[in-house]
Amino acid sequence: MSVAELEEEVPMSIINVDELQNYGINASDLQKLKASGIFTINTVLSTTRRHLAKIKGLSEVKVEKIKEAAGKIIKVGFIPATIQLDIRQKVYSISTGSKQLDSILGGGIMTMSITEVFGEFRCGKTQMSHTLCITAQLSKELGGGEGKVAYIDTEGTFRPERIKQIAERYELDPEVCLENISYARALNSEHQMELVEQLGGELSTGQYRLVVVDSIMANFRVDYSGRGELNERQQKLNQHLFRLNRLSEEFNVAVFMTNQVQSDPGASALFASADGRKPVGGHVLAHASATRILLRKGRGDERVAKLQDSPDMPEKECVYVISEKGITDSTE
């Protein structure tokens, strides 16, 4: 079998679940899938039979039929590493607004993976989120993604007026930039998870390049603060992060998460920063994030970013600045 034939069996294009109608799945069952946040064939294949069977109105027989039909549309299994290389070549980066930070990241925030930034307040986590909302809309020649942004706000810190200011830096129409951002305020951890499930419908249009969650742990820390609730919290968080990771890979989007820190003088060197603080979320979050960046305060207006974990780049630090233009370099 030729490489071209294998590529046809492992397409990168987004195939809507409506295609299942051509394989005997009725419209009513397709609507049930969509209501549960399953909008593409890839999502059908990555969802276990056990979870599909929990959808109201889908019997085990129907689930098996749906799985069989999806398997005919996209064949899954072992492929030559050359095909995976071709898939990885579709990954691109979105500029953070700082050339120095982009440099240590290998170009910027990468698609098909989760990037997490953590640090104390006023380190620039939310400002970086706002800047990325604009750079994601730039042309790829300028370090952008030429697409829309989905923004999940868990702390009420999203500011449209900042979006307008940063848009002017790049000489973009502020109103158009705001139109290209789909915003949602997550009321609690359950709502946050529901919003991510709904994202499949938005991302299946192929117009989105970035998903922002600011911040990933705020709601989980509040909702699971009781004694003995840590295990349940981590299980829910794991499911949430798994879904975000799947979305990033399936739709070739960058997932950018901000995270809080907590004091831990006895933390291991793996998680703790130099000042004895570590990101919230434990091993579950550490394993989900492909790239982890520690942000801390520097001298005056300067901030320091330290790349702590990356599959492609070595540990390194750089300096950036928070200005009216968003995240910039100190020389600008």
C-alpha cells in the first residue's frame, strides 16, 4: 500500500458525524451525539463504548453500529511513522507578542498540544491570554494562525477593552477582532466542562486556531474544597484535560491555559519554582500540559518567563514586558 493510500485512510480533515447517515445511522441518533458534544467522526472513535452507552436513547446495539460505521469512514490502527511525521508538519506556532519568549518556545504557542503558564498575580498570565487572542488572528507570516479564538473565562478577568488596545498595536480592526472571539464565562467546574464539550461544534467549522482557559483550576479549587474531595477533583480534572487535549489534536488548535500557584516549601524540584511555589493541579495537570512556563516578577515593569517543560525545547529563561500593547519585549 502506498503512502498516498495510507494518508487517505488517516485523513487530517474534519469529518462531521452527519457522514454516518450514509452508513445507516439515523438523524435522531446523530442529534443525540451532537447534544453530547460529539460532532466529528474522530470524536466518535476516541469516545469509549461505555461513555457512548450513557447517552440517553443509545442502546449497546446502536453504539456498536455507530462505532462500526465510524470505523469504515476512518480506519484506525498502526501507520508508518512517515505518516505521523506528515501530521506533525501541520503543527504551527502562534506568537506570544514577545520575540524573546517566542524564541525560547521554538516559535510561540504550538497547536496540537496544551501550553500552561503559571505564576503569581500580576505576572502577565491574563495579559498573555489577551495578546494571544489577537496574534491568533494575524497571518501566519506574522506569527499568527489566521483564525478565531474560543475563550473560557473562569475568574471574570477578560477585558474586551484590552483586546481593542492590543488590536491597534497590530493595526487590526478592534471590532472585527472582538467578533472573532467566542467568549464564555464558566460559572463552576461542571459548567466549565460542559463548555469544553460544546467546543466541538465550534471547532468543527475549521475556523478556530486557539482555545484559552483562564484559569484552568480556579473553579475546581472552589468546588472541591471539602475534606476527602481531592480524589474526585483530580478525576474530573483528568477528564476535562483529556477532552482539551483531544480537541487540540483533532482540530489542530493551540490550547493555552493559565494556572494558579500555591506555597509549598517542601515541594520537589520537579514541580516547585525557586521561590517555593508550585502550580496547582498536581501530577494530573503536569502530565496533560506538553509545555509548562513559569512566569514571575522581575525588575520594574519586567517579567521573567522560564520554560520548565517542553517536548522540543531546552529549559531557558527570557524577559518580557506588560504594556498597553499587551505582551512585548523590553526593547519595544
